[in-house]
Amino acid sequence: MILPAQHSILSLTKLCPRNVRFYIFPFTVFIFSLQSCNVAKHLPAGEKLYIGADFVVNADSTVSKDEQERVEDQLAALARPRPNKRLFGYPYKVGIYYMIGEPKKETGFRASLRRRFGEAPVLASARGLTANSQLMSNVLENSGYFRNSVQGEFADLNKSQTKARYTVQLPQRYVVDSVSFVGDSTQVAQAMYNVSPRTLIKPGDPFNLDVLKAEQERISTALKQRGFYYFQPDYVAILSDTAVGNHKARFYVAVKPDIPAAAKVPYFIRNIYIFPNYNLATARTDTNRTEAYRPPVENAADTGRSLRRFFIVDSGRVFKPQLFNDVIGLRPGRRYNSRAQDLSLSRLVNLGTFKYVRNRFEPAGQYGQDSALLDVNYYLTPLPRKSLRLELSGNSRSNNLAGTVLTLSWIQRNFLGRAEQLTINGTAGIDLQIGALGQGVTNYRYGVDATLSFPRLVSPFKIRYDRRQVLPKTLLTVGYELLRRDSLYDLNSFRASFGYAFRTSNRIEHSVTPFNIAYAFIFNEKPAFFNQLIDPNPAIQSAAIRLLDPQFILSSIYTLNYNSDPRTKSRYTNRLTWNVEPAGNLAGLLIPLGEDEYRRIFGIQFAQFFRTDVDTRHYFQLTPKLTWANRFFGGIGIPYGNINVMPFVRQYFIGGANSVRAFRPRAVGPGRIGFVDSGILRQDGGGDIKLEVNTELRAKLGSLFQLAAFVDAGNVWNYTNETVGGLDTQFNKNFLSELAIGGGVGLRIDLSYFLIRADLATPFHKPYLDEGQRWVLNQINFRDPSWRKENLVLNIAVGYPF
């Protein structure tokens, strides 16, 4: 039996490259070592190895094929225990377990090795078979398959292995006929009736116990939002009547009659006490209510309500009272609302000012015959007002740059008394090019920036927003960066912005930056840069020419982020980001034309353009371990008025670890030209228009490793032909034939906090070749070293590409 196997392996090694042959022999030895460890002879007497379960479903004629498959998948997920992992049908971890042998000590090296790489055999158990059958029958019962039957037995495969076989009798499923809410004159019953139109129990839907439990939760949440502080989901009774006939059930929903009296009445807020300097060591002083002061009432209407009190214990007046008016959603004199309470806690936590946030409610007597009062206490432990942090981090960029950044951060919290945060960062870093074959450019970065964040909207006029969401932010940012490209030039960049970020729902976030200023210019040019100005490749020459003029941008930016509901259990999720940036319009109206027919500020020509792009991503969970991920990106920048071409800092690029991975960073386009001298990794240049499509299958191999197979396509083009490349770079109706297309495979290591990714790709379609020669699939030759050097691109990065 061994000789034929050896012969086939020897034949295979002749066909493999030398570096592959090196691994075949030890791998073969390892496999035969495991196979030689006969698992069967190590099993306890009379025991058999459990290898899984299968199902025989005998369904009623009314149950569709798809429904049967869904039920089978549901029951398969319930089957316990889980069988041992197998490789080519062999329980390799069990083999390792027995090959290592029984350790003498539980804390020794052998024991540690066995736990890490081995796995104890999973044995068949008749008791487990009975328990599984009962559990599966109960789950089917809860899903509306009344009077079902699940019988389990073992089916031996050989003398040492067996599997469980479950025979399922699946009757017709019960559906909802109608739902009625039964109430009385009590406030809680009337409140439940008022929220009944949003019931989750819908006529025609299948019977499902999970839906009934969700309905109890929904009613409880809705009542707590209406003041019923002590109401619990268990206080809702849902009765079913299955005697309707034709496999239908009527449902009756009511409040249980024996619930506590406190759960039957709504509660109103009496006083709110805030302790913003709470500390366990000084708790007695920090929570002394005699030290509390009451801020001014919110408006004139509040003065007539004696119960409207808002108390703060802050002897040093460290925090301005208006902060808590903004953050805390509960109000004295109003009904308790669980949603306002949850929002208040979320806002306090996300301020970044308090280390610990805790609250407590106290009954405070009767408000009337049919209601009661609560006092609310918020205990807030602040973070240090000033802090200094030194951080060393690694990074990888989309253009295959990798390096380190040293950041010194100074943070002052509660800067102006209302939880504002001032952050000043000083940075220094170095970026090296991966895969540049020794011809790349090394970047040195030095910078400083300051950001002042306000947890509210700061504006000379009132801006309305949805106060039921998290607090909006106002961001004021200024910064400077010096980028030294050691063999090319130095780049000075200045920026400043003022804008807002706010949410309108848990899925939609808006960012509005009405004032954004960017100014960049190169200096200290090196001979290598001047060589690019006369390079015969029009893409290289055009990119270098664009760098000569200073880039001065006065713009406004709007960004919309949309995400699927984070609470959804759907197998499909999606994300969308839309950016809009008009630039130079106001300055174009106010600044007159110069003698050269261009408008300037302080002698600097500013840019006028309109730029917009959309990035949409779609994820399909095909199985628990297989995901299909897709991305589409489309963007366009239109220069006009004061400029003829887009500023290089607002251009689009293609290629690299997060783009079309079969091509090196920025090595494609614009249009039919590109940086075909792939040994040198270019960093400047791009296009005004970008289209990109990516699709990727991601498979999990346990909790640590993942595999991927992907295809990417895309390119960039210029909006006009007023460039060195001319018509070859301009977007046209034949853009589909100018897409760069490539694909490959990837390995990912999921370390929980971050993911390390290695993607190996090769081009399928090269747009810079002559027509008729762009498809290069027939040229793939992994055995040719020159082909591998030119066409295999390895991208190493952190995180998913999309």
C-alpha cells in the first residue's frame, strides 16, 4: 500500500519548483506519522468515535422543500457534541493527541503540547442521543410544528466510528389566525392597548415562540418609555387557542392580574441630583446634597412648576450646568422614559470626560392617586483633566507604504467647562515601500495638529437636530505636516477646518464641514524629480507637472454614512459613504480676475472644482463560515473656473493593498497609460474620475485563520484632455475596455484586536497594452521566474481591504 503512494509523490516532485519540493517530504512524513497512529486501537473498550449526524425528514405534503432544508439546518446546529476536526477524513487532532501520549504531570510540557495541538476523542453517547432528540422536538414545537416526532439512533460506519441518524416526522406548521389585546380600565392595560398597533404577532405568520418573547420585550420597553418604571416582560401574558382548526392559532395578549402594584402606575421624575466629582475616597463630601445648587430654569414656563428641580453638587463649579441640560434627557416633572435614560447614560459615557458613570433611582412618594415619583442620582467620576501620552504605532497604507509613527499627545478635558476636549498631537514617522525592489522612495513625516471638540453644535444661529440621538459634535482643527521624500522633494501641507458631525438615527451619520482650507506646495526638489518632468512616460511626466503649482483649496465638505441596522440578524448587511465637495465658489464670486485671467488670494491661485464620490459595500453571509463581500466605488472631480486640472491632493488612485490588488500602487492609469516600470513605486499622479469594483469570498478556518479568493477591477481617468497624456487619459465611452482587472487568493490571521492580511494577486487585463492584447490570462505561467517577477503582486496590510 505504501509503494504506490511513494511513487506518486516522487512523480509529483519532478513537476514542482525546487522551493515547493523542499516542503513535500516533511509534509509527507508528517501525514504518514499521523496515519500510522491508529486512533481505533487507542479508544476505550466498547466505545466508538462520533463523527457527526445526519437527518431523515419525513414532512407533511404542505411543507415545502425549502422549509424542510431550513428545518434540517436548524436541527443540525443543535446536535451535540461537535465531532472532532478532520483532514481528508482523518481526525488529525485526535491522532496528535494519542501520538503525544499521556503526560505524567498536568502542568508539564507534554500536557501543554497535547492541549495546544491535540484533541481528545469525541465518543458516541446514547444519553446524548436521547437529550438531542428531546431538544430538537422542543425546538420544533416552539416553531409551530406541534405533535412532531424526533427519533435518534446510531449508524455504525465501521468497528470504530459511528454517526447519529435522526428521523424527523414534520407535521404541518401552525400559523397565526388573529391577535387580540385584552384589557381593563387600569392605566397599564390602557397603555398596553395604545401600543398594540405595532405588535410583532401578525396574522398569517408562522407560530414562533421567539416572536412571542420578542413581543413581551417590545411591550415592556414601550411601557417603560411611557413611565412604567417597574414593568417587566414577564408581566405580559400571551395565550394561544389552537382549536380554531386548519392548523391556525388565535392569540390573546393581556397584563397579568397579579403583578406588583408599583408596576401598574406611571412614574414621574421629581428631582435630579448630579454628582460630577464622585470618588469612593471622598464619597461623603461629593454626595452631600446640602452642597447642591440649582441652575436657572430652562424657560419661563418652568417657574410655575414647584417639582421642577435640577441639583448639582459641584462646589468648585468645575462643570457648567448647561452641560447636563444638554446631556441628560430626563426632566423633572416629566414622566420617566427608559429611552431618555439610556440616551443620557450613552451621552455621559461618550463625552470622554468621565471615567465611570453610574446612576440610581429612588422612589419618592406619590405624585397623585394613579402615579408616583422618582428621584434620580447620577454619580460621575471624572478622568484627569490633563494628560500626556506617548505612543509608538505601526501602519500600512494603500500605496504599500509601511512604517512607524511616534505620537506625543497632550489632552485637556473639560477645556471650557462643558466637556470640550483639546487635543494637540506632535508626530514623527517613517514610511518604507514594500515590494519596490530597492528602487522605492522613503518618506519621513513630521507634523503637529490641534483639535478642539465640542459635544454640541456651535453656531451663531440655532441649528435644529434630533435630540433623541447621541450628542452632535463641533470640530475645530488646524494642522501642519512636512513630508520629505528623500530622493524627490519636500512637501509642506497646512490645513484648517470647522465642521459638525451628528446622527439622525442609529444607521445614518452626517458630517458637514462648511469651512475647509488646505494649502500644499513642494520645495527642495531633487534631480530625480526633474527627471520625471522629461520622462517619456506621459503618466509620470503629467504627475510631476501637477506637483509644480501650489495647491490652495477653499472648500466645503459633506459626508453621509449609512450602515445596516446593527441589531439586525439578517445575512445581508451593507454600508454606504457619500462625499460632496465644492471648492472655490465663494472666493470666485468675491475675488476679481487678475491680469492673467486667474483669481488669487495673497498671490496664490486657488482651486475651483466640484468633487463627489460614493463608496458602497455589500456583505452576504452565505454560511456561518463563508462571507461574500462586494464593493463599488465611483467618483468624479470636475475642475473649472480658476483651474484646468484637479489638484493632486484631490485626485483618485488605483492599485495597491486596498484597491486593485493585482497592480502595484498607483501603477494604473490614467486611462490607457500607466506606470509600467513596476520596479519603481510611484506615489504621485492619478485621475479625476475613478471606477472600481471588488468582489471577495472569505472563508473562516477556525478562530485564527481565514482564506479569501477575490477579483478586482478599476481605473482612473482625467476629466479633460488638457494633460500630457491627452486623449489617452480622458474618460470616454469605451471605459469598460480600459479597466484593469486582476484576482488572487489571500490568507488572513485574525488576532481579535486587528487582522493581518497577505493577498497574492495577478493581472487578468492590462489596460495600458494595445487593444487585442490586454487580456493576459493565456500568459499565466507560474513556472517562469520572469513572469512571476512581473505579474505576481504580494500585498501585506492590516485589516480587511473593504
